[in-house]
Amino acid sequence: MTRRALELIGSRRNDRYEAALEALREDTRSWWAERLECDPDYLDEGEALYQADVDHLRRFIETQVLPWYGQRRTELENRTLIREQAFGESLREAKLEVLARYEVHLDRKLERMLTMLVRLKELRRDDQSESSFGNNGHRL
């Protein structure tokens, strides 16, 4: 759609600005509208104001839109590499070592807690068996 807009800008049509603008994607048209309304105080160094004409629209497409598409294409082509890098970063040894220490600590706490529960269960069983017999050891 962007390339079609550039073709229309280069054509000899009388309405080439309007036709090129219509050929652009909706989000690109919104981006262009924002750039037209941009306050000069908020421009970066070296950035120029745009006007609603064929030459400025061409410059916008060539200097802003097409490079953005190129960058986006590169990101998409390298998506698997980026994902692998992010996964590799998450598996750094130092981070895993800390997690391993926490895991060992929690395992020990769990073992102590289970041991305590088993002891409490045995004590309760012993108390119940003693209370079912009378003081002289006979069943009540």
C-alpha cells in the first residue's frame, strides 16, 4: 500500500496527493495526520515540519514509513534469534544458582514439616489409645 502511494505521488494525476493519501494504510494516514499537527517545539533536532502536499508526503514516506517497515521486517526475520537470546538470558547460571538455593531451603523446610506432622500423628494415636483404657489398663 505504501509503495502504491509512492507510485501515485510520482504520477501525473491532478489529485495525486489525495489518491496517495487514500492508498496508505489507515494507521499510516493517522501517523501522517499526527505529523502534520506536530508542534514545532516538540520536534527532535534535525526534524522538519511537514505540510500537506505531495513533496512532504513523499519525504515522510521515504524517511519515516519505509525505514520503519524495514526495521519491522528485520525484527520479524530475527524473531527466533531474539526469543532464543531472551531464553538464554533467563537461564543465566547466577540466577539459577539462587533459585537452586531457594529450592533446597524449601525442600528442607518441607521435610521438617512432614516429620513434625508424622510425630504429631503418632502422639495423637498414643493419646487416643491411652484414653480408651482405664487407669488400671483395662478397657472401659
